[in-house]
Amino acid sequence: SLVDNDKRNTWIKRVFGRNQCEHIHLIINKKEISVWK
């Protein structure tokens, strides 16, 4: 859900910082896409 994504994005930013956030997010998206295929 959108709420879960928002919480996860906030957690990612807190843990990894903004610079790495986009890179980590892309990796997570790729993993999710491969899972759902």
C-alpha cells in the first residue's frame, strides 16, 4: 500500500541517508518486480 511504501521510504532515508536512498530504492523495486513476475 502507499502508506507502507511511505513508511519504508522514511526508514530508508533515516538509515541510509538521502544520497543512497534512490539507489537502495531501485534495488528494492527490482527485487519486488522479480518476485511478482
